Amino acid sequence: MLPIHSKPKPWHPSIAANPQTSSSVLFKNNVLPLKISNSLDENKAANQSKAGRIKRLVLTNEGRTKLNIFPDREFYAYPRFVTHVDDGFIATLTSLCREQLRPGSEILDLMSSWISHLPEEVVYKRVVGHGLNAQELARNPRLDYFFVKDLNQDQKLEMEDGSFDAVLCTVSVQYLQQPEKVFAEVFRVLRPGGVFIVSFSNRLFYEKAISAWRDGTAYSRVQLVLQYFQCIEGFTQPEVIRKLPTAGKAQDDKSPFNWFVKWLGLFSGSDPFYAVIAYKNFRPVYE
């Protein structure tokens, strides 16, 4: 069992609803013949067994490789109390979370760190964080609980099915070597109608990003994340959100250093924002 670090109290994963109990309530006043009821149950079970399965692999073996082949736990052994994206990116992501995550939701923040991107004014029922450095996670003010795990070594999330209303993965998807298995696990721990928000920019630890990401373009990276969602049975059609820096902002800083790094292609003004969003089974509609 993974060590679960908690500030105020021990963490007990949500207990999934008993399917038999749910079924008895649903059909309490149902007078359909037994034969038809069994047929419906069988079809439902067959569909549920397919949901969350990996339909195809997206990456080749070569596409999963990293320049730094040492375990990620070693690379992240020491805390990095720095921001990995600029304020504009963080503000855009916070606004997106405000739109997508309802108050009182239970949220899993995968591959998190010491900074939260959740809106401060919104109260959530539970926020569970995951990452590779306990010191960073302990500094995150929005986490109620956290656990440390290397998803490139073991993709299994030791949580009950349907435990969360939302899962976040921020500027970290580029490091996953088994994204298909991780996305399948996210599907499993989401409740029906739950949302998975994967956001990223053009920044990365180059030696730790997978080859398929390192060698790609902004367009190909978006397409890669789209395919991660599409390879899992049951996710809705993913939606892409982009917010790119304007030409005017990119030209504000005319210093020789800024000109040089632009020439090298290291950055162009503020950080571009990309997010790919999909839901488990269906997109909920709220009044």
C-alpha cells in the first residue's frame, strides 16, 4: 500500500457505490419481465466491461524513451520551489478550473507540486495530490492529502473506482512513458461525468520528456494528448483549449538577451497555454 501523507487526518478512499444496491433502487418499481431485465443487465455489464479499456497503443517503444534513463524519483529527490510556467498560464488555468470544477467536488491533482492552480475562493470537499517529492507536496496549500508514486514505474492508482469528480494533470503529461495506462486509471477513478483536464505549455525538463514529445511541435503535442484520450474506451470526444501569446506581447522586451533566446526558439513572449479536456462517459449539464 502506498504511504498516504495527510496534514489534518488519515485519508480513506471513497467507497464505490454498490452496483447491486443501485440496481435495486433503479428498478424498484419496474414491472418489466424478468427476461428483459436480465437482457438489459447483460448489455449494461458488457458495455461497462469495455469502458476504460485501452483500445490501442499510441506510442512506439522509441517514443517512450528519455535522454535521462535514471529513475524519476532520483531526478525529483530534491524539492524545486520554483514556478514552471508564467503568471499568465497560471491565471488561465485557474480560470478554467473555476469554470469546470464545481464547489464541493472531490479532486485528484496528478503530478502536482507546491503550487496550486485551483481558485482560492472555491471550497472543494477533498483535494488529493500526487507527485514525486513529498516536501513540495507538503507545501501545497490546497492539498488535504497527498501521496508519492512514480507513475512510470507503476501506473496503478490505489484508489476505489469512481472516487473523484475531476482529475488534473498540469505541465507534466510530457513525462509519462505509459500514458495509455495512466489515462485508463484516471478513467477508472473518475465518477461518471467526471472531467480530466490535461494542461501544458512549451516548457519541459528536456532530458526527462519522452522522445515523442521532445521531437514534436506544438501541434503534434496537442494531437498526442488527443490520442491519449481517444485510445481509452469511454472518454467523450476531447476538447482543445488554446491561448497563445499575441505578437504585441512577444515584442515588448527588446533587450539583446530576449532577442537572442527568441532567435534560438527557446520562448516567444509569454507561455502558450494548451489544455485538452474530456469526460467519463458523458459531459454533464448543470443548470
